[in-house]
Amino acid sequence: MKGSVRTARRIMGRLKKGDDLLEALTRECENAGITLGEVRALGAVSRARVGYYDQTGRQYKYIEREAPQEILALVGNVSLKDGRPFVHAHIVFSDEEGRAWGGHLAEGTIVFACEFIVREYLAEEHFERRFDEETGLFLWGG
Ligand code: ZN
């Protein structure tokens, strides 16, 4: 599924120390009434938790690191799931030796400092996540 989109508003801000990164980004979108768009962020976290999708087992395995990490890059999108804004983001961290690692951003990643930008998109098509039998994931429906 694909469709053309055009940029509408952009919001830019900072999250609070102690915020859950995924929940806080979702809340920012909800508060701004953004249901379709793109998310980017950088900063640092005090604790990291990401998922890796096991394509055979059709479930996420979670990786947790209880240590300060830099957010080198967070890229994501916003669309609707169950009628509410849903942020899907992937994140690359670096540890104290500059080694990069990351995955599918999961709840449990705690902000130390974070600067984000959300670009709102408007589209003719309806980007809503629905269960996809082929992958076991909630993907944009056709
Ligand atoms: Zn993902």
C-alpha cells in the first residue's frame, strides 16, 4: 500500500527526563492531533529497550540495557491503529565506547534528554494499521 502525502504542520520540542520515550512521542502526537506523519529524534536515554521481530516465531524478542546510551537516530512514522495515533519507530543507540546497536523502539526506554521533530502529513489514502496474516504484524491496510 502506498499513497502520496503532503506536509502540513511541524512540531518540534524536548521530552522530559524520566519520560518513557515511546509513550511521550505518542502523547505529543495525540496532543497535537497528528494522526499521520514522520518522527525524528536524538538525545540520550538512561535505559533502553528494543524489540527484534522473530520472523519465524512471529513474535518480538526484547533486548534491554540498563545503562546510559546516546540516541544516535530515531526514525519513525505516525499512523492510526485502533483509531488512535500510533508511533512506529526504530532507534540506533551508542554505548560508552561508541558501539552502535538498536532495534524497534519499545516501551521501557527512559529519556535522559531528547529533542524531537514531528512532521504531519495529509493524505487522500487512509493509513490505518491492521493485522497482516502473512507477517503477523499490524501493517497499513490496502
Ligand atoms: Zn518496527
